[in-house]
Amino acid sequence: MRSAFCTVLTLLLSCTVVHADAPARNSQQAVLVTGASTGIGRRITERLAADGYFVYAGARKDKDLEELNTIKNVQAVRLDVTKPDEIAAAVETVTQAGRGLYGLVNNAGVAVTGSFMDTKEEDFDFVLDVNVYGPYRVTKAFAPLIIAGKGRITTISSISGILSARDLGVYSMSKHAVEAFGDSLALQMEPLGVKVSVVEPGKYKREIGNSAAKRMGVETRIGDRSKYKTPDEVADAVSLALFEPEPKHRYMVVPNQYEAEITIKKAIQELVQLNEGHAYTYDRDALVKMLDEALATARPAVPVTMERAAP
């Protein structure tokens, strides 16, 4: 019976047989956060750790790893999402710890700016390697642990996954890909008991602009984001995605009404463009009926500061 069980589990989950001397499972739920050294990833890490969860905080630099290790309930893990060997080592670290893994937050992200004609191919590849291949690699590697725990996977997208600014084309392309990744992954994981969400932040305080400027050697349109709000609301959304009983598939989190409006208007504009001028165009009444049917299952408005999900 045990042999048959492990054979099936190996085929479905690429399971690793747990030996008798493996560490006992810890009841404290564990979450892995990639790109945890600064900005949104750091705030998510601090928030989850403060709420009593155990956080494996992925970072690349020794200094960041040391700082993360000083936070209670946090274990820093060297993790560059572009390096398969570091991903494999992180899987081994988490597996050997014996806590299992309930949640994965694909947060690591980068950006470059400029027109497509001016963008170097190596910069294009850099953004896609981190923002698109990164979540794919990490999710694939940790999926057996997440599936075993019937956990959650949350990927940080952006309102740029809906919008497409003139000089942020490469970044927007990567975040549009993340939207598709989240949609397909949700369908693949649902039968396995895993819930998948995408969080779409607007402009919050983070290091992505400074990192882009450093890579490109010039000031970028993303600019210095130190003047923006700290990403507490993004961390709130991630906590809800990970731990509320029925998480939403998408959490748009923006610091002001303007960013909400331009994002929703863009989605409506695309609907109109898809619908216009073909043999199967719907009239206004049909579209309104569809909207009403969709709104019937939507959640009511919530306060600007979202309710925190209790551990």
C-alpha cells in the first residue's frame, strides 16, 4: 500500500520520500517570499512574521541575508530567482526544516525603461528572466510542498499588468505575462486544493526605480519612489490572499483614487475594443446584463485600510 501511494504521489507531485530521521512537521505555517530584502517584499516579510507565521525570506546579498535573519520568525534564504541551483538549494533547506510550506509569494521583480527601439536585448532578457521565468521556476520547484499542504500561491503583478505606459513597455509586457501565469496556474492548482492569487500594486515606496536607474546608468521614468506611501496595504492584500478562507483571484491595491480609476477605465476600454465592429458584437443592454451578472458575485466595497487576516 505504501509503495503504491508513493508511486502515485511521485507521478503527480514529484514527491520526495520522507525518511524516518527527517525533522517532524511544525504546526507553525510557513511562507516563502522572494525578493524579500527591500520594498514590498521586505514589508510582506515583516508583516507575516509579526503575525506569527514563519517566513523564509529570499535575498541575494550577504548584507540583506544578515539583516533578515535578525527578524523574529524569519529565516533568510539565499535565493536568486534566475539561478536554478539556488532555487534547488532553497527547496532543500525548506524541506529539511520539516515545517512544510503553506504559502509562496513570488515577489522578486525588476524594471527597465525606454522605447522598444532603444532597449538593449540584454535588458529585455533581464526583465523577463526575473519577472516571468522567475515565478515559473520558483513555483515549479516548490509546487510539491505547496500541494502537499494544500496551500496558497500569490504572485506580485502590478497595475502595469493592465495598463501599458509608453516607456514601460518591457516591464508591462512582463506583468501582462504574470497575469496570464496567475490565471492558468489557478485552473491547474484548483483540483489539487491550492488557491492562487495575483496582487496588483500601484505606486508604493520601493527600490525598483533606483535599481533600474543603476542598471541603465541614467535617471529613469520610474524614478525615486521614496516619496510614495510605504507598501503596508500591499502586505495586507498578500496576507488576505494567503490566509482568508476564500481569497480573491485578483487584489488591486492602489494608494489613491486616480490609480484605481485609470486601471478600471483601461479594462473597460479593452472590453469595448474587443466588442466593437465584428459579427458577434453585443449591444449595450447585453453588455450591461453581463456586467450585472458579474457584479452579483463581487464583494462589497471595503475601507481603504483592509482588515488584517488573523493567523
